[in-house]
Amino acid sequence: MTKTLKKFMLIIIFIMLLLVSCSDTSSQLHKTDKSYKVSMIVKMDSGAFWNTVKMGAEIAAKEYNVELTFLGPDSEDDIEEQIRLVNGAILKKTDAIILSAGDYMKLAQVTDRAGFHKIPVLSMDTEVASARVKTYIGTNNYEAGQKAAERLIELMHGEGQIGLVSFVKGARNADERASGMLDYIARFPKVEVVDTVYCGSNVQLAANLTNEMIRKYPHIKGIIALNEIAGIGVSQEVSRLGLGGKVKIVTFDSPPEVMEMLQEGIVQGTVIQNPYSNGYLAVKHAVEVLEGIHVPERVDTGSKLIDLDNMLWPENQKQLFPFVR
Amino acid sequence: MITVVVVLLVSLLLYNKFVKSAEDNAYLNIQQIIDQVNSHLELYVKGMQDIYEVVEQQIGQTGNISDSLLKEQLTTLLHTREDLVSLALFTPDGQMVLDVPDETMRRNTQLKEQSWYQTALKQPQTVSFSQPHIQNLYKGQYKWVVSLSRMITYKQDGVLKKGILLVDVNFRTIDELSSKVSLGKKGYAYIIDDAGNIIYHPQQQLIYAGLKYENIEPVFDYAFGSYIDYSTKDERYITIRTVKPIGWKIVGVAYPNEIVTTKRDLQVFLTWFLVVVITVVLLISIYVSAKISQPIRRLEKAVKQVGQGDFNTPIDVKGAYEVVQLSKRFNLMLHQTRQLMSQIIVEQEAKRKSELDVLQAQINPHFLYNTLNSVIRLVERGEKEEVVTAITSLSKLFRISLSKGMNMITLGEELEHVRHYLIIQKIRYKSKFNYTMDVQDEALSCITLKLIIQPIVENAIYHGIELMPDEGSIAIAVKVEGDSVVISVTDNGLGMSEEVMSQLLTGSVKNTSGSGVGVKNVHERIQLYYGEAYGLTFMSELEEGTTVFITLPVVRNDHHVVNMEGDV
């Protein structure tokens, strides 16, 4: 009898342990239930712009309990590496992918593949040619291009030659900025875009290309640099050549180097986007997509033209210098 | 059921208590964290003010502002503190008089538009702390600084002049200090100045971009304290402390629903705990009650069976100790009952048999025939009186021996019966013996079985006296000795050997003659009715005679006493 009693007790203890362990695991499940794995794959894993994006994304990740993986190739024109990264994210069965496509067309296929694996893809900063994309979060690049062109033409008093230093051929945001700019310039018959070059997000290359351009077109009155790397290269070269103020420069984004050039009067204006908001909203909307909440098709995080006059406005300072050093 | 209720109650109490103390602890913890940040900041600000004063003093002591010694001293001072970015003195119209370190100024500094410059002009007396801003004066990195500025006096070539002293302190220390504050998972701390400008906020950019909103207004009502803010979707626990020297407010924001998460965890745990405990309790109680009730039910069944008359099935119930004991006892009881019953059966049979014997004795045809023969002889001899005596005695004898079918009669009646028997026998044996009766009056009213003395007397006559050549005598004596009545029947006949005596009561001596109610029968009847303490005992010696003692309990019956008096 005592034997059966012991057996009975053992069974009860076993059941208790089982239930207790069950309760533990279930509560953990409860937590992981809400924690999503989101991969953010950007064009480049360095640079002030992308670091700011990352900062915003991390804030959102903390707020929405997201396990965020921030990835990017070493260089902005390494499209193959970016495709590999997206494939890796698909293999790792991440819950959602936030993609800033280095190439509008080349990343379309892998985006479709993610869609096939039921992984939602959100475009951030730069669009990709895929219907699978849930939403686009970023600057209206066409508008930003127009803003840059408007300021440059103002600075050139409505006439003269303009050079264009873009970054990667095929990058959607570069193309949109360029077309916005060209469309605006088209209204001014005395303004002529004489050259367009691609620096591949390489400062040295940008400087060299600028040098070539200025030598080729000595009367050039203005240069538009379409991203921060191009801006740094162009302004450094113009400064080196002692043409500061004579060749007007309007650029994009606000790395410290560009800000310095702005204060020194070599760069006259820069169109800044809102990388922090891009990163933050991208993660936020990714969570919303995963939770089945409807997200708008396009989220414009805005753009702003910064010049010497407004660069020290308190609300601009934080945006221009996101990192406290 | 009670256990379940108790468990529920206890866990509910525990839960409430636990949640309350967890909440209190969490709030206290938050306040302590903010307090700590506050004291750190106060200390830091105080340190900066001290440095400012030192710089001011050194400038004040120096006769000429362009003294290279002063510059050296200030450079050393700058290097002692890592977070000092720069020291500079400007004239009220924005010309630089002194700067440490010796860096090239940038162009387009717009310093007259900067807040530290303007506040120094507006409030020349106190050292003002600016909002954190980008220091754009010197080449090199753009740094976030907090500017300390005031209008001071300095001497240039011995001439007293007014100027604005600017000390820029790196904002990084404050930023790091504040960003490290974590209140729960989502909670944070932010700092605003006395005008409501954000000094530090982890989501400052989102607020500027309009993606976030911080409800600052109620914060102004407090310099120190805590409240719950319901302005946002999630309620928030706000703790406010003021950095006294500069009026900045540190605001801790915590989300009570995070505490609620621990509450929910606790709920989940408790629910599971309860489910487990209740299940276990139920299982155990079911098991235990089954363990106890099942054998009891079996016991009940067995008892019912016994009740229906089946005494032969022993109960074999296993289970708890008590139940086993119960069934053992019951079995024992059953066994005893069974024994008693068989005993009763045996006794009843014996009784019935002896009663039958008595009945036979009542109308012993042999005795009647002998007596009647004697009477006939008396009649032939014409002894009328003797005949009357004989018939009267016979009739009385029969009356008493029948005695309305009752088994019990008084000792008086019994002795009466014996007397009549002796009278008849005396007639029969032509006075071959004498008899005496010595009876205590006390004993007359005692109740006795009937026909117990007569068979003894009969024996005495047939076996003791009949074969004697001389005249025999029979003495009957009745005495009350304590609780018992002793009747002795003594004859002076042949007597008997020890051997015969010992066999008398075991029934191995067969007696064919006589009334048929043997000595053994008398003995058995007495023992059946009164127990083994009573019965017959013998005393005998060959050629001397025999005494038979009949021992009976004293049983009195008033009813019988009355009856007897009427009869005698």
C-alpha cells in the first residue's frame, strides 16, 4: 500500500513540475510573442547619415520591443553584398526586412523572394522596384531635388552652368533627386546642366571628378552634390582649388565636414533629410505591419534646406548634429 | 472544498500584498534613481560654477589681460578638466579678447545671436547656463556644449574694462548621465530648463520632428514630487527633481503598466499555481477519501451481509489502519457471535431435551403404576385411611409437578412435592424408611426449578435404601448460605465408591429404573439455568450413606411467595 502511495506521490510531483515548467515557458512565450526580429539592411554600415538612421531605429526597437539587426555593405555601390545580406535575412527567418536599396532594379528580385517567404519588406530612404513592398518611409526625393535646385539657382541669380555629382547609378533616391532638380532647372532657360558624374559614395573619387569637371567647364557656377559623400568630396576639392564662394555648392545631408564647409562659406546650402525619423518610423511601421495594422503607402519624413542663417536654430542643431561628442 | 477556498483566499491576499509592495518598491526605486541623477548633476554644475569662479578670479587678479602667464594658467586649468572645451573673453561688442585653447576661430560664428551672449548682456550679475548647443567658434569638431557666461570686469593695460567671460563645458557628461537612466524597459529621464526648453531628451529628435510629444506643462507646477500623467495613451509615472543652482528639472518618466507586467506575470504564475495546487489537493482528497471510504463501504456491505444472516463470510477489508482494525474487531465479534450462537443452539437443544425429560417425569407411568398397585393392595387390605393418604398425596404430587405448565416454582412447593412423593413411597415400601425435613423458613420463598429434589430422593430410595436390610432414613435439609440455597439430601444407605461418584455427572452410569429424570439431568438443568457455579455435589461413603448437595442461587419472587402461602 505504501508503495502505491509513493508511486502516486511521485506522479503528483511530476505533474506539478510539468505544470510549473509549462507556466514558465508559457510566460516566456508571452514575451517573445511580442518581440519581433527585424532586419534593417541599408546601403552602407558607416557614415553619419546611416548612423543616425541606426540611432532612430534603435530607439524605436527599444520602444516596441524589437530585436533589431542593422546591416549594410562596406560601400554604397556594393550591390551584390546587399543582395547577399537580404538573402541572409530571409534564411534567418527574420520577421520583417527594412530595406534601403542600393539599386532600384537589382534588389527587386530578392525583395520579391522575401515576399514569397511571407516576410514583409519596407522601403526606407530609397525605393526598390517591387510590388511586394508594404510602404516607403523617407524623404520625397523629387521634392528635395527641387529644393536644392531652387536654392542654387537663387544663388546663381538665375543663370550659369551647373554640374551634378551623383553617387550610384541606379539608386532610386539619386535618380529622383536628379529628376526633381532637372525638372526645376528646366524652367530656367539660362541655366544649363553641363555634366553629371557618379562618385559611388567615395570621397576621393568625388573630389577627383569635381576637379575634372571644373577643369572641363571653368565657367561652372554651381555644383549640386546628391549625397553626403559627394558633398564632402566636392566641397573639399572646391575649397582646395580656392574657389570657395565662386562655385556655389548645394549638397545633401549634414555630415560634420559639410557643416564645417557651410560655416566656412564654401557650401552655401544643404538639403537635409530626417534620417533619425526614417529609422524610427521604419521600425515602428514594421511592427505595425507585423501586427496587421494598416500603414500608409508612403510616409514622407520631410526635407529641409539648411544654410548659414538657420544652421544654429535650436531645432536644427539637434538634427544637424545628432551625436553628442 | 474548504481547502480550495482557503488556498484561493490566501493567494488573493498574498497577491494583493505582493502587488502593492512591488508597486511601492518600484516607485521608490524610480524616485531614488532620479534623486541620484539629480545629486550627480548638482555636483557637476557646482563644480563647473567653481571653475568659472576660479577663471574669473584669475582674470580679475591679472593686471593685463594679454599677459602670457594668465594664458598659461588658464591652459593648465583647461587641461585639468576633460570636459572643459574652451574659455574665452569677449568685449560687449563681440570682439575676442582672450581665448584658451589657442585655436583658430571659424568664420560666420554669429556669436552675438547666441543665447549665452545675449543672456550675459541681459543679466550681467549671475552666471548663466545656456541650453546645450553646438559650439561653432573654433575649428575642429563640432561639439555640444553648455555655455557658462557672465559679464565680468578685467584690466587691459591697467584700464578696467567690461567683458563677457564664456566657459564652454562639454555636454557629453550630462548626456551620458541622463541617457544611462533607465526606468523599467521603456521609462526614461529628460531634463528641461526653467523656460521649458528641452536640455536633454532621449527622443529629442522625434519631438522636433513632431513624432513624439512630451507633456511638459504640468511639470512646471512641481519643483519636487511625483504624479501620474494621464495625458498619453499609457499612463505614466512622472518624478520631478530640480537641479537647484540652475533651475533645470530632471523628469523621470516610468510606465506603471510595466510594473503591471510583473503584476501580470505574477497573475499568470498565481493562476498556474492555484490550478496546480487545487488539482493536487483535489486529487489527493479524492485519493484519500477513496482510500478511506472504499474500505468503509466494503465494510458496510459485509456488515449488511451479516445483518442478512450470513455469519460465515469473514470480512477481509484492506485500507487505512483504522479500517483494518475495525474489520479485524468486527471479524472477532463475528467469530464470537458465531460461537455464542452455536453454544446457544447446543444449550437450547439440551434444555429442550431435559424439559422433555421433566415432562416425561411428570407423568411417569411406571411410578403411577407402582403407586396404583400399592393403593390396590391397601384397598384389598381395607386400610381406608392409608388409601386416602396415598391418593391425596398422589393427586398433590401431580398437581405440583404439573404446576400449570410452569418451569419455576417456589422451593416450598418443591419440598411439598418431595414430601408427597416420600409419603407415597413410604406407603409403597411399608415404612422401610423414615424421613426428616429441616427447612429454613427463609428458603421457602425462593424460586427454583421444579423436579430437582425428587429425582435425588428417588435415587436415595432406589439405590441407597431399597437394598438395605435395616430401616433407612432420609434427611432433607434446606439452608440459605449467603447468595445460595443449599439443599442436602442425606441417606444412610449403601453409599457409593469414588469411581461411581465421579461418573455420576458425566452420564456414563446408565440408570434404567426410576423416574427417568436422572441425577445428571438435574445437574445439567441447574447449570443451564443458573450457570456453572451451581449444581450438584456429592459426599458418600460405602456402607455409611450418601449426601447430595444441591446448590442454587437465592432467587426471590414476591408473587410466588404469596402463591405459596395460599398453597401451604
